[in-house]
Amino acid sequence: YESAAGTLTTMLASDPNVRASVEALAQMPQALNDMELTEESLNGYILSAYSAATSPQGLLDEVMSAMKMDVYGADAERILAIKRGIKDATLSDQAEAAEHISAVLEDATYCVAGNESLIRADADCFDEVVSWRSGTEDTAE
């Protein structure tokens, strides 16, 4: 989750089935809602998420982060509150987290780069498919 932009980014490599991946992303909220979390697994997630969100930054990272926040029009206080909130997560937050992910995905934009023939085979998953090689664009019917 990119708090400055309010975006959720998922990256896959060498994906042989674009449609299945798009469908799996759409199922994330339900999967989170149905997941049987334990305190131990939640604590591991909290540690991982907090470490990623607060990792030390060098001078260039700080500058890039400030530029990104400016471009996105991000509120530094809101981002700080999100980082603090990571530590406060409880098992009772699971349903609300699933609802939040569902809301983010409701207005989602999917951008896929990879094997053109595999992407075109599942072109109906997208509004348009653009070839970077030729610059040609196909609009989904």
C-alpha cells in the first residue's frame, strides 16, 4: 500500500495467466475477510509492515519521498498517522481492512506489462491494450 498516493500495488513476474491474476486481485478482500488470523501471524505482519514503512532513508530517499508526497498532494500528518496505526492493528480490524481494500479495488486501475501475446489473449480484462513496440492500441469491445 502506497500511503502517499493511496494506491495498492501488486507486482508479478513471468505471469503465464493474466486473467487468473486479475481475478485473484479482485478476490483479495474476501480472502482477507475469510483468513483465520492469529495474534502471532498478525504480530508478524505488523512487524513487517512497520519495518517497511519506517525503514531508514538516505538523503536521496528522503528527497525522493518528499517529491513524491508533493506530486501526490499527500498530507504528511495523515501518512504519519497511518504509520503509527500499523502498530495499533488488532484482530478485530480484519473486517474493516477487507472493506478498505475492497473500496480501493472498486476504483482500481490495472496496468500490466509483460508478454504481449499472453496479455492480448486476456484483453477483455482491460479497457485497452497498448503495445509499447508499435504504439498501437486496442480497445476492449
